Amino acid sequence: MEITTFYDQWVILTGGMVAINCWLVTPGPFGGPAVSEGATRLPVVTATDAAEESCAAESLYPVDRLARARTAAAGAGLDGLLLTPGADLRYLTGYDAPPLERLTCLVLPSDGPGALVVPELELPRAAASPATDLAVDIVGWRETDDPFALVAGLLRDALDGGQPAAVGIADRMWAVQAMRLAAALPSARQVPASTVLGPLRMRKSAAEVDALRRAATAIDRVHEQLRGWRLVGRTELEVARDIADAILAEGHSRVNFVIVGSGPNGASPHHEASPRVIEHGDAVVVDIGGTTAEGYCSDSTRTYLVGDDVPTGFADLYAVLHEAQLAACAVVQPGVPVETVDAAARDLITAAGYGELFVHRTGHGIGLEEHEQPWVVAGNAEPLAPGMTFSVEPGIYLPGRYGARIEDIVVCIETGGERLNALDRNLVPLEG
Ligand code: ZN
Ligand code: ZN
Ligand code: ZN
């Protein structure tokens, strides 16, 4: 089947600079797509919207990414990638698609034209995204169509009617969708798309690093605001609500998490926020993050002290932690195995006698997802390379008493490492 025969309308956007071809297809009698009756009218996007989108698209979503993904997929022996809404889809197309039960799926054959399959009602949204600027056709499906058969047909067309042997599917694809695709493509072994896209996404472009720096600066401002607040007598939940408001006010479009661990709650690394009332003399772990409109994530932890009564042993523990965090950042350099960063922090903490209390890896990659490759953990021998961005967040947790963590986002550059978070890491006493 020749995809080009299905053009049934062109929509020329006001200004005449961008053209989108869209058409509707439904599964034909033999499982392949066929043109549906009646054309979809695509609402016209205004010229200014389109211009703004394509500006952002140029820097954050370079057009050669699809080609690089195809090459990587072919190299891994895959016939193509099937990507539902999430970071992989956004990385390749710039489309921030809603993850809903109606199927949205980028069909990217390793050899052949790509297609972005979207529910008809989301055609305007997809057409207004940076995906419009790519050599990808946007294909709508109607409520009574079978979008899984449509996806399968598009992939088979790229193989000249052959059956795919292996496809990469988005790691976070809903299980029900993965099952429907398995049924529609029974010959295709499914492998996680991260095996192909993880290595590409791990090394950020300069535009991506800038976007992460903007996110880091935004979360720094939230910590800075918090330093002027009085926490004593308030519950963790109340403080967390104010922090969430500040995360949005300071340049994020979404709050991803707000951890306020006061006193003994600070000893639980993934404690969120509880009705516990914060008391004078509490150490408080505040780990917060959000996503900016550009799609990039922030993640930063600072530990505070309420009042000037330092709990017994806490000052020593914090000094060790601070030194460990500095040491881990200092070893960042191209060519150094990622696990070295973990070891730099862990060795110091262990030597000080707190090794058993450092119960998690030192960090995680960050980008379009708050947690992504590379994992900063023992056993990860992947060499650091310029453009890799990850958290450095050692913590020490004394059950029943208190905990402390310091977290910055670091980017590996040619000459070493650069912290994107600039706020100081001293133990900050808040008004008691
Ligand atoms: Zn975490
Ligand atoms: Zn964090
Ligand atoms: Zn983190």
C-alpha cells in the first residue's frame, strides 16, 4: 500500500509557512488501513501559535532525531518502534500527548515513513505540536475504528506487507495497549524501547541542558522562598501545599512530588507529607520537583533545621553528608564510570560509620522524566559522557530519629561536572 495515495486534504496554516497533511484511515477488510468515508476537517491553527511552536521545536526537537532513532532501532534488530504518550514520544516528536485510553501511537518503522496515529478528536492538538514540523504523517482514527489494526497495518506497509519480527514498545505503554498490539502483530516480539532510546536520551543536547537549567533555577527559587517561612506548629501537609503552590508559581506547569519529612519522618527517604506537626528542633528533609512547560524536570533536596537546637549527633552526620555530596560531584568527568559517582559519596559515608544508613543509590538521570537513565549506582560501568544529566543525592537516615539528604542536578561537561542547582548546601536553620 502506498501511503501517499491516502492524502485527502492539505491544510495550509495561515501565513503559508507550515503545511500539514492529514487524513482518516480505518482498517480495511484484511487488516490493512483503508481510506475512511468522509474527510476530517482540521481546525486551522493560528500563524502565531505555529510560529511559536516551531521556534521551540527547532531547539528542543531537532529533526534528525527520528533518523537517529531509526538507525538505533535497526541496529538492535527491530522492525520499528511503537511509542504511546510519554517521554519517548515527546523526545522524538515534541508532542506532549495525553495518556488516555484512546490510542495515540507513533509508528516509526526502522525503514520507512513514520506516522503519528491519534484519535480524531485530538488531531488539532497533535497538529499544533512540534510534530507538525517532522517528516511524520498525522493520522486520525474515529471512535468506531480499530486503532490497533491501523497501527499494525502501517507497520506492515513499511515492510511491504511482511510480518514484523520484533518491535520496541514504550516502557510505560499501558499493559492493555501492549496486549492489543501483541494481538494485532502476533509475529512481533516486543522489547522495551528504552534499550534503543535510553542511550540516545541519556546524552542531552545543549538545548535540553538549558531547559534543565531553567527547571533547576525555578526549583532553587522555591527553596529560597521556603527559607523565609516559619514551619513550627504547622503540619507537613500544610507546608507541602504551600510548596506545591510555589513550585507552580515559580515556573513549572506540574508538581511531581513534594516530600516534607520532619523529625523521625525524615528517616524515610520517600515519605511524602503527613499530618505531623513540625516542632522546634526538628530536622526537615524537603525534596521537591516539578515539570516545566518545556517538559523538563526539576528535583532538588535541602535539609533544614527548625530553630537553633541541633538534635544530638545531627551536626556530625550532616557534615559527613555534605562532604560526601561534594566529593561525588567532584569526580564527575567524561569517561569515568557512573558507579564512581556513587562510590565517591558512599566511601566517605561508610568511612564515617554511617554506611548502613545510606539506603539508596546516589542518584538517577533526569530529563523529560524525573527518573531515567543513567542510574547512579554500584554496578553501572557506563562511562560518563558530556550531556549526561543526573542527580547527586546521598542521604543518611537514622530510623526513629531523623534523616538528611542533599540533592543537586549535575551535568557532565567536557571539563568535568557542572551543578545546575546553585543554592548553597549548608544546614539552614529556619526561624523556630
Ligand atoms: Zn527518590
Ligand atoms: Zn529528589
Ligand atoms: Zn532525585
